[in-house]
Amino acid sequence: MIYDRFQQEAIDYINSGLSVLVSAPTGAGKTAIAEHIINRCIEQKIGVIYTAPIKALSNQKFRDFQGEFGDHIGILTGDVSLNPNAPVLIMTTEIFRNKVLDEPDSLKKYSWIIFDEIHYLDNPERGTVWEESLIFLPAHMKILGLSATIPNIKQLADWMESIHKKPVKMVVEEKRPVPLHFLYHCNN
């Protein structure tokens, strides 16, 4: 597969065993980086967890990834538990945080955590879930954080490095492949 510059940069860091934060516009191809980790983990027979902020996105990712990776995919949300011992588990970030705090031994077989929409860390109501997940993350797990909107990516990487005493690489893409058009509508 041929990757864009930012995708290849992130994949090179991942292949070197480093945690990575990726900030790239919606539609730029951040999921391809997550799929690279998933493929590698399946090949190496190690586990990976993919978190999403809401059940609907978790369900969507489960359907998408199940189509590509078949029985290697499982899902855990508050409502659904399918193939919960799969090497690739999709879950809400709340479920992951609960596992980190209440069942840390259940995470031993997982070497990567992918936080989709990691900018939720800044959410006034739910940000503590991401914060606790990052602070109490098992030492053996590496992180891929994905977002279209991390304005302070350097500060976030520095904070994560200060907690885990391991490097966190940053990859930023500003080119928007899907242009935004702003229109104003008033009084018909």
C-alpha cells in the first residue's frame, strides 16, 4: 500500500515501537494507521484495543473492521459483548478505563491501545475518562492517539511522556483532502 507522508511517518514510528499522536483533518486517512497496527498485531499474535468515545462509533468500527479482519474482531460496550476474547477488541473509552482500574490483568495480552478521537480528553463532562485511561495505562501498552482537532499536540505529548517516561511522537497533517465550504442561510 502507498501511504501519504503523514501516514508513513506515523507507521515508521509505530514500527520502531513508539507511541504516536496523530492530528490530521477528517477524511485524511488516520484509520489506515490504526489498520496497520491491527494487521501487525494479528500477524504477531498480540492483542490491540481500539477505543471510540461513543457506542455508535464503536459499533461502526466493529462492522468496518469485522468486514476486513473477520473473527479477529470483538466488541465490548455497555450494551454489546461479541467475541470478547478476540485479539482485536473495539470498545468505548469508558469500558477501557473500567478495565484499567478494575481488571488490569485482563489487559496483559494487549500491546497497543488506539484512542480514536483522543481530543475528548478536553471534554468538560467526559474528559476524565481519557485522562484516567492515559494516566493508569499499563506500562507495557503503546498508544496511538487519533484526532482531527488537537491544537496543543505538543503539550499533550509532553504530558504523556512525563507520566509514562517513554517517548511519544507527534505527526501532524494540515492538508484537508475534503474541502470545507462555509455557507450562510437566513430567512429562506
